[in-house]
Amino acid sequence: MERDLRTDALAAARRLLAADGVRGVTVPAVAQDLALPEADVVRAVGDRVGLLEALYESTMDRLLAFLGAAVAQQDRDDLAAQVEAGTHAIVVWCGTHRAEFGLLMGPGFREAVGARASVRQSVASRLGGAWAPLFDRVRRAGAPYPSDADLPADLAAQLDVYRRLLLRANPGMGDDLPLGVVYLMTVGWRQIFGVLCMLSFDPEAPPVSEFGDSIAQLNRSLLELVGLVPSPAVRLVAVPGAA
């Protein structure tokens, strides 16, 4: 019964998030949505911090599932298709789930993370960790990347922190992930993140369905970054509402 109530509470929290952002996600609001006593909600998900942390992680689960399904549709050896499909999927999901993006990586993040370091590092370790094996395969296929010696010492130190998070999320990779590859990942992510922020937080931005060729241009820039050319066999997820 408690497991079902937790599922119901998270479903209610998602509805509240979509309607009113993170500020609308409270234990009393969830209880009202479910027509239950607040004490029952607290037993299922804890206080508001626990509720937000659970919502955060379940939202990250949904994003990663969408990303993983898009990449899995590509041919196993078609690295260009996998990179493009993954980039495209993230833009589509975040562009059509703006409140969720705000929770994961925008204004709602600080309020949602609470005090747990594991949640604060979720974007780096979980989302970045999902990309690390693919970028590692790309570099093993011959993609150019800067050597450790070419990276400024201060930047290398920051990248090494990120690398440890990525490797912790992918223990099967051992410790063989050059800092230059981590650098490419961060450069690529900054490009994606800038587009997502515009889509989600600019009131004048068009819906993702009207983004036209901009997503394709972003995809191509990511491919160029890692020395790949677009694959004619790529299968992209549909953009909801696009003509």
C-alpha cells in the first residue's frame, strides 16, 4: 500500500510541478490533490525536502529513459547516429517538459536538491554518466581531443573532478577516460544547455515544435565537435506538434 501511495504522490507532484513550478510542489498540495491526510503523504515520501528529492530523481529517471530509448533505436556501430539522436532527444524532452527542466537544471534546482550531495551531483553523474560511454567509444574510434598537457592546470583540475563522477557512474570503464574527452563533453553540453535555457526560460522563445532547423544545426555542431558527419541512417524521435 505504501509503495502505491508513493507512486501516487509522485504523480501528483508532477501535476503540481507542471501547473505551478517547484513552488507549487508541497506536502499539503499533494495531500489535497490525492484527497488524503498530509500524514499519509509524509509517511510515503517524507517532508517537503524528501518529496522534492524524490520528484527530482524520478524526473531524471524519465529523462534518462527517453534518452536511452532514442539512442537504442540506432545501429550499434553508427556512432554519429547515436550522438545526434541523443542530442535531439534531450532537446525535445526538455523543450516539451519545461517545468521538469527547470527542476532538474534551472531555477528549481537549488530548492529541490536539499542537502544531499548525491542529488546535487545528479546532473553530472547520472546525465553525464549516460553520455560518457558513448563519448569514450567515439574517441576510441579516432575522434580528436586535446591532450592533458594542452589543458590549463586550473581547468584540468575541474575536469578531473567531473571525470571522477563520470567514472563512478560507469565502473566498467575503469579509469581510462582522458581529460580531453571530458573537455569535449563539457563543451558540447554548454551548447545544448544554452539552447535549453532559451527554450525554457525565454518568454519570447517559440515552442520546440517551431524551432525549425535550429535543432538540426545544434546536432551538426555536436557532431563536428567530435569529428563525425551526420548519418543518413539516423532515426530521430518526433517533435510533438511539429508540422
